[in-house]
Amino acid sequence: MKFLRMASLFFLVSCDAFTPHSNKSRRPTSSLQMVNLDVVTSLRTEWVSAALCTNQTPRAADTCLQLGVQDGRIVTFVPRTIREIITSSLEIDGQLTVSQRRQLQQTQDRRKAGRVTFVDQRADDLCETADDSVDVVVSLQSAHLMEEKGLDWKKSIREAARVLKPGGRFLFVERTEVNGENYLEYVENLYTLTGEIPDDGRPPIFAEVGYDNVDLVLTPHIAGVAIKSENAGLTAEQIAKQQAQREKERLADLSIEAYERGIKRRKKKKKTTKENTAATEPVTKK
């Protein structure tokens, strides 16, 4: 117990790396699911997951999708400003289990926030979710389970990139390596939704990636935030054309503003001249 209290203290210190901007006192209330993890790692990743979701979900975000629902904790982790939570499954058939549905529903009823939209879709095939439609996608200790159940964890990241709105956030707390491959490196080096590395100079899909190692764990984990680029999927040539068009529109707006200011000045000058003329005219006595 002494070790767990010390671990909790270190957790509170390490959370500062994520620059919190909302309620720090939030604590998860759903049951802890320790799947293929030791107790210490499960507790640490649970705490870090709660802090990451709470502190790194923008206040303006309305929708959140979880890659691979395991229980109802996502409802307690995300801020109350999230209006809709969309599900996805770790099962091959894309179906949520009865237990998962029950935990999500019970947690939603208890918290009375974050309406859960139950969607039967695989975590690596978000076929029921439209492109550029989600503000936040969350992946919490799911990648290794996808690997075990026959799903493609890499494709789940690409699917997250597809459904995220430009500027949307991908939040993850995952094992540092999944089946010998580095999770973070895949996120940082994703250039296309097919996973290919193009030679046309396009930037990575995730423009900014902030991360930190989860300390005090027996199984190495990484926690991070990846922001989808406004130019995701565009080639260097397309980006240049887009920037040129924006500059053209900016100059047009400036020209209109200058024209409107000129009209206002002329009207003001005309009014002032008329007032001065009226003031200098002699008063005719009857």
C-alpha cells in the first residue's frame, strides 16, 4: 500500500507534462479492467488515461470516438463538454458485448453527461463514421488487444486520422511497442490513409505530436496527443495552390475594406464641408 501511495504522488507530479486546462479533481468511477497487464501498470495507465482525456480534450469539442471499447470508463474520463461518445469494437464481427453495453449505459446514467451512441463497427474499420466528423479519437490500451484478436492496430490509427476533423485530436495511451513495432513512430510517420510513404512532398497527417513515457510501470507505455493537420492528405503542390488562393482572397478582402473606408471618409468630408458652409453663411433678417 505504501508503494501505491507513492505511485499516486508521482502520478500527480508527472501529469504536469500534459498542461492541464480543466478540472484536476476528476477521478474515474468505472471498474478497472486489467487485461494482460500487471496491477501496477494497470493502475498507472488508468490514472494517466484519465488525466490525458480530461486535460487534452478541447472545450470546443463535441464528439469523441473510442477505438476499441472495453468498459464504461471513457464516459468518466472525457469532460462533460463532450456531448456524444461513439463506440467501436475489438471483436472481429464489430459487435459490442453485452457487458460493454451495460457498463457504458450504467456509467452514462450515473454521470448524466456524454450521450453514448452505440455503433457496431470494428476499431480498425470505422465504416459507420463519416470522414472529418469527429473532434477527438481516444485509444486506451487497445492496440495489443487488436493484435491478439486479429484486428489491425495500424489501420485503426489510419481510421482515426480519417474520421478526425482537421485540427482534431488523437489521444492515446498504448504499449510502447506492439508486436515489435513502435507505436509512436507509426503515428508520427503517417502520411496517407493507406499507410504508404509518398514522394510528393506532402506533410504528415498529424502535424503536431506531443508525448511522454508512462513512468513507474513494468510494461513500457507511451502517452500522447496528435493533432490532425489542416493540410492532411494534400500534396506540396496542392498546399501551395491552396495558400495562393487564400492569399488572393485576403488581398481581395483588404481591397474591399480600403474601398469602404474611402467611401466613409468621402461622406464624412462632404458632411463636414456642408456644416462649415452653413456656419459661415450670414443670417438674413426679415
